[in-house]
Amino acid sequence: MKLIIVGGVAGGASAATRARRLSEQAEILMIERGPDVSFANCGLPYHIGEIIPERSKLLVTTAEKLRERFRLDVRTLSEVVSIDRARKSVSIRDLKTGNTYNETYDKLVLAPGASPIQPSFAGVDLPGVFILRTLDDTDRIKKVVDQGAKRAIIVGAGFIGLELAENLVHRGLAVTLVELSKQILGPFDAEMTTPIVATLQEKGVELLLGQSAESIKATNSGLQVRFSSGEERDTSLVILGIGVRPENQLATKAGLETGSRGGIKVNEHLQTSDPDIYAAGDAIETSDFTSGERTQVPLAGPANRQGRIAADNVFGRQSKYRGTQGTAIVGLFGKAAAMTGLTEKALLRLKWDYRKVYIHPAHHAGYYPGAEAMSLKLIFEPKTGKLLGAQGVGGEGVDKRIDVLAVAIQAGMTVIDLEEMELCYAPQFGSAKDPVNMLGFVGAGLVRGDHPQIAWETVGQTASKAILLDVRTPTEFGNGHIPGAINIPVDNLRDRLDELNKNQQIVVYCQVGQRGYLATRILLQHGYQVVNLSGGYKTYLLYQPVASR
Amino acid sequence: MKLIIVGGVAGGASAATRARRLSEQAEILMIERGPDVSFANCGLPYHIGEIIPERSKLLVTTAEKLRERFRLDVRTLSEVVSIDRARKSVSIRDLKTGNTYNETYDKLVLAPGASPIQPSFAGVDLPGVFILRTLDDTDRIKKVVDQGAKRAIIVGAGFIGLELAENLVHRGLAVTLVELSKQILGPFDAEMTTPIVATLQEKGVELLLGQSAESIKATNSGLQVRFSSGEERDTSLVILGIGVRPENQLATKAGLETGSRGGIKVNEHLQTSDPDIYAAGDAIETSDFTSGERTQVPLAGPANRQGRIAADNVFGRQSKYRGTQGTAIVGLFGKAAAMTGLTEKALLRLKWDYRKVYIHPAHHAGYYPGAEAMSLKLIFEPKTGKLLGAQGVGGEGVDKRIDVLAVAIQAGMTVIDLEEMELCYAPQFGSAKDPVNMLGFVGAGLVRGDHPQIAWETVGQTASKAILLDVRTPTEFGNGHIPGAINIPVDNLRDRLDELNKNQQIVVYCQVGQRGYLATRILLQHGYQVVNLSGGYKTYLLYQPVASR
């Protein structure tokens, strides 16, 4: 068996080492265009920020180590320029010498990754304008920062854009983040990004939403960026992080099928349209675990799994890829935003029926010092309560809850199952009723009909007709409430029922939904038409612009 | 409906509030023997340690608040002394006045909890000898500490014993921990407690294993405890934490069935042998989620769930309790030990066939600063790989992995499923191959036969015949190895195969198992008889006495 693997980072490196474990006899070539194999892409922004001061830490392994330990024929600075599928041969250009030569293969694994989208406006090729993909890119950006850059403009407020913003703030730069869309962190539902917007503002990051960079020009002191609003900003450097596209040129040139967004098409065994060619990592189109839709999700975890599965199949094992769930997290100034499964916007696009609930718990028992706040959103099927997706934002413990929910989604569990979850509890780690149990209680209450709830968007649509009833204390009400609301504290509600009209729809809310739930139960049992605002006033705030809060 | 609930803490309080949400009309009495309802049991040691300085924080709610918000008829300092099942009436003693009166019920929920086992040796009733169950107990212990106690002896090294040890060290006391068994933390497998023993020693806690306290006497300066070894120790105070037993006197007196260890017997609806009487919390016997065995597990999470489920059934809802999984965690000086499902010792007792693997990963990507070490043990069915139990010990992130595994066990998942888990990854939060995935890889390798592994105990039994092959570097080998091992680094193994005998069993090991896995694959493919020591040298160390390391 002669196996050639194109690409030596996540998917490629996983495929190569797995292949060697499966066969001591196979001839395994790993062809990598760049100078480094298996480097820590996800660590690059943190090296710029000097949170990871040693560059060497980013080299997860080296070509030399892979040769020694795995007897891989690793060829760096070598580019596969074409595939001759009929002859089962690839043409490889040695980037050091410029020479091109051929290698035949029995099986080929393509793991070329994805490349940052390079916009085409004027000035993108000026010195001081960067993309971030490789260690070399990292070195170039870091050098400018080390030399005392004062201002940075980051174009694109996705995962990498935010991580760069944090790290540049950490290095003392004034950072402007420009995003074409009306929200940061595109994969999330917009309201769940509100606490992260607040954090960015607290840290002094200027955020320009709904705007694009239109041109960059060199000035005496550095660069000047012009935005679609007509505004201009001086800056020391610009980093473009507007997304990635699959590296599919090699595949398309060879006539392999690609999807509508350019990803290399593979079956569940990660086999391309040529049975002797497999593909893995950011360059492929996979199916969404939950919806079954074709999707392209550039994530390190799936890339590693895919590399392993591709190697399995090369050696005749029928391993299957289950699809990508889209579990992802970003950390930012000690906060985190994490997600798994389908978002509300994906469900709206798919026209699937769904319900959602919000909770705003502390990450551990409130009586133990240091409890940090988080907001969780859970999306599920209306009748069965089957879990479809979850998102979380807050401080400590967000990753834990999203991981737990990721497994629950993989297992096909329902909100009812979440009620019964038995999770670790000691006051430093959680609550006797963990946030995951709380999501179960609130979701199951909705599914069972015990706890009718309304989403804030829908309240907005019917607010003129409904009574908006704030059941918090007068003090809380006085500190801020939803416009138009009346106030009857839940503890007085039973004695003041006659103030409410049984023929009118009532929307109850409290701070996080818990007192609202009791109020809803009281009113329901007394014959009122009532729904509880899911997640209460805190959910309402997620929908308000940060500046106005 | 007139519902009487006996007990006002976790199970009782959950049952009462759930009952009110289900029915505004019901008459609900909550009878609590102590002065406080719904206090934070799990926080008591931390108040003594002044990590939770305000006593008021331990009062999760008050009788007054429950009356106001839930219209509960809360009667504290009131003890239900007997049940007349024929008349459906209970006799209640008012502990403030001594008067006794009767109340009838339609349904009764028993949630009296468990009480610390009070040993009977000489001196247990001396001043300065305490148990810890209530807020009053907490006040009494804290007062002695506040008055400048210098030394404490804690009898029993279970969860509460360890939490007390941490908190008393925190207050500057010299602490001796005495445990009858040969290990601390009885619910865990012994080897998984080794890192916690090491932590206790680092913090100066004196640990006396395999010993009991035999008598206590008063001295001029305080107390003196005599141990079974004949040794004596002076101390300022003694806290007895040798376990709890279900408060079943009321139930047994009323003729309700109890199990062999005294827990009140209930069906899956938490109904006792009297269909009008339900029971919840630490006083009941439940079934183990994984094995189906009858069990008694005093944990806050299950108690809360049981309270809710009992109330559901009181009001005609057929909610079922799924059984107790035994998910538990203890924090200690920044370390954690956590478990879920069946332990190896439970499986040995049950005579179930099982396999186990160990890994020793970092809690997040090693290249990001601050990665903390942990050890994980996973137990599963030999053929199917179905998960049976997991234990973890280490720093940050142990709780997350055990929670994820708890859900996987609930879902009936296998080690193969763990390979495919898609969990949150950014370098601050995890690894592209999360520890949970790693458990899957290692476990699935065992199930599939790709990666034959051996447990350390078994190596010990056959070591005289097998070659013990250390595949780490000479430096690592020189820093400490398993007695009798020979050293061939994995990177040289292919060139030195002729040094090994094909007719002899080889046990390979490295530091954590990963290089050993590759070495095993190399040797297998060259026709050697080989197994890898699961978890490598670090697992071996778990089995060595702490002092000898």
C-alpha cells in the first residue's frame, strides 16, 4: 500500500499517524505546502498576544519527529499541483528548488484545509495588511505589534477576529472590529452574542457592525481604512478575518465533485467521487449531524476525527463519519460563548418547527463565593422535546454545560431526559439542580403544557393587546422594567388577582423566569390566560442594544 | 388534597414547592424537626472554614419565605412522632412547647434524611466531640475553631471528612484524619484516591488509614484520642464523620417496609409499601441506575429530583425515578475527585465482567498556559464497550469530563460513541481530541482488539514471566521505572526488534500509554505477543504508596 496524504496539519497529520498504527508495512507520504506540519492553528492569536510566549509551543510535532516515530515520508515546502487519477499519480512541486516530480499512489487522502478569503478591494496587498493562517503569518503580525503598533483594525468579527481582538488589546493596542453583518460571531443566534458585545465594549474595543472595509491606503504614519459608511480610520495594521473557503483547486482540477459552497464531496466513509481518493478536514463538505443538511464547518475536532476515519477506510475498515454537530467555543477576556447543534436561524432557514427556552443560572451554588453568571438557550422539537441545539454565554462553566448538551444531542435525548440528568454536585462545581437540569425543567414544562412560555420576539408583536405583568419586587421594577409593564410581586399575586382581567392575555415576567413560572401556575389555576416570558427580564435585555442598557 | 411532608430540607422542600406549583388548592404542611428549612448542607464545612463567611448564605430559603411565596404551612421545631396509617393521621410534637397534636393527611411524603452514625466508644459525648449535620452543629464547631483550637482529629475520611480537613487546615489547625478502611473516599476505587492522598500530605494533613478511634478522654488541655493501633493523640476537638444512616424510625414504627441497610423501600414512583405514603431523599433505598441493584446513596441532586417526582405522583402524575447513578464530586485544595456509575469494586462484588482503561491527559491544550493534569478511569463491558462507570481525579476540568460521561452512561453509550463525541474546543477549554475522545480511542482499541491492554494488578501477577518493556526515553527511564523493566525507546524499537523474544509475553509501557500504544502496534504487526500497560507509568504510580514516590 502506498498512501499519499496531501496536507500535514489537523486532518492530514491524524490520517498519517492513524495509517501507520494500522500498517507498519505501508509506504506513507505526507506532502505539506508550508514549512511546518501539525502546528497549533488555534494557538496563533495567543502567540501574538504573548499569552503563549514561546513560538516553539505552537509546533505540536515536527516533520523530523514524525519521520522518526511514525516512519512517515514527510515532505514539507512541497505542493501537490495535480492529480492524474487515471494513472493514480500526483505531481509534486518542491518549493525549495522549483522542481516538479511525480509519485504514484494506491490511495490518496486530501487534507489541504481552508484558506482565508482574500477580499479584493483597493489596498489589501499593502504592507501592514495581514491574514492569519500560518506560523509565518503569525510571525509577521507579531513583529508589527512588537515594533510598537498602536492601533489595529480587524475586519470580520468571527471566532478568529474576536480572539485577535482580545490578544491585541492584551498587547496594548486600540482595536477596531468591523463586521459586515449586524451581529458578531455569525454562527450564533444574535441575542446570545449580546454579553460578548458588552465585554468588547468594556475592554474598549470599538465595534462597527453592519459595515465593511472598502479600501485601504498608505499614509505617512501607517494605514488608513475607509469603511462603507464613508468613515475613515488611521491604523498601524489591518487583519482580514472575513472567513475561509475550502482549498478545493486540486480536487476540482482533478474532476472530483464539490458542493455548492466549494467543499469536496465525500460519502460517510469520507470517500470522494473517486473511490481511491479520500478527503478530510476543512476542505470537505459533510452533513450536519442534527439536520442532515450538507454543511461546511471548519473545526479542529471534526478535522482530527475525519483524518482518523479516512485512514481507517484506506485500510479497509468501514468506519463512518456521523456528521458535524458544530460544537464550538470562543474565549474572550475570561468570558466564553459556546454552541452545539442547530441554531434558531438555521431552523428558520430549514423551516423546521421548534421551541426554545432561556435560563440565566450561576455556574455553581450561589452560596459559595465566586459564582459566575451565564445565559443558556435550548432549542428542541415542540412535541417530543427532542434536543436540537444549545448555546451558552457567560463566565466559568459554559463549556461544561454545552459539552453535556452536545452529548445529549448525540444521544437523541429530550428535555425530559435533562430533568433526570445526575451530574456532579459540590458547591464549587455546580448546583444540586444543575443548569442542565433547569433547562430540562423549563423545557419539559413547555412540552407538557404546565408552563406555557413566550419568546421575547413574539411578545413584541402582541404587546399592545397583552397585559405585561412584572412579578418582581417594586425595587427591581424601579431599577428597570419592560416598557408598558405593570408590577404585582409574585408574593402578593394571590391577594391581588382581581386587578387582572381574565379575558385578556397576560405575559408574566420576572428576572430570570423562575418567579414568573410560579406566577404563571397561580394564574393558570385561577383561570387566567397566561404565558411566562422565557428567561424573564434577562432574556429581554439580550435583545436590547448594549449601549442602551 | 391535604399533603403532609415530613422534612424541610432537600427532598422535602423540593416536594413542597413542586406540590404547590401543581396545585394552588392543596393544603400543604411541611413539618421540620430542626429550626431551619432548606439550608445548604453541602456548604456547612465551608462556613467553618470561613470560605463562606456569612452564615445567612447557608439559608437557601426560610420558613417565612416559603409561607409567603408558596403558601406552605411550614412548622419548624416540630417532629412527627408517629403515623397512624389506618386513620391517615400523624402525631406531631411541638418541640418548643412539648405539646403533641394530630393532623390527618390524604397523602404523606417522608423526607427525614439521614443522620450521622454515632459511634458508641467511650468519650463520644464529651464536650469538644462533634458531628456535623445541621446549622447548629456548624455553629458549635465553628465556635471552638474561632476560640483558637490548634488541633483537630476527624474520624472518617469520606466526602465530609475531607471537606472538613480542608477547611480546618484553612483555619490554621493541625488536622489528623483517621479512617478505618485502607483507603480514603470509600465510594472510589482505591488507586484513584492516590493523588488526593498526596494532596493531603502536601497540605500537612496527617492520615491514619486502617485505624479507628477507640476512646476519647478529657485532659487538662483538651481531649486525647486513643486509636486502635494503641497510639494516642492530643487534640482540641474531634469530629465524627463515619457515615450516615437513613432516618427510618418513623417509617419502621409505622410498619413501612425497609431494605437491608435500613432505607425506606419505594417503587419507581417513590411510593412506599403504603400507597398513600411516598418517600424521598437520603432516607430511601433506590435502585442503582447501571446495575439495577438496591442501593442507598445520600446525595443532594437525587434527593431534589426525588422530591419533585414524589410530588408529581401525589397529584396523579406517573413520573418515574430512573435510579441513582452515584455521580459525585469532592473538591479539596483546588483538586477534585469525581465519579459516576459503577466502580471496579462494585463490579467485582457483582461478579460482572468488565474492562477498564486509564488516561492521564491535561485539562486543555498543552500549548496554552495553565494546563492541569488529571487521571481518568473508564470501565465498560468487554464485548460491546457499553459504559459502566468512570472516575476522575486532578485539577481543573475533572467535573466536566465526569459530567459528560455521566450523560453518556445515562444514554447507554459505548466507548465507540466516545470516539465520535464532538465537544467544545478552544485551547483554553479542551483539546481537539478531548480527554473524553481519548478514553474512547483507548477503550475502543481494547474492544476492537487493535490495542490489547493490561491492568497493572494483572502485570503484577505475571511479571516474572513477561518482559516488561519501557519505551520511554533513557532520561525518563533513569528518573524512575517499574522494577525489572528493560528500556527500548519507541523511536528505536523498529531497529531493535531482534532484542526481543517472540515466544515471550511482552508488557509495554510508557508515561501515559500513548507511545506504548504505538509500540504495541509495531510489535503486534511483527508477530510479537504484546500488551500495553493501560495509562502507563502514571497508572503504575497510582498503585504505589504515596510516601514511596
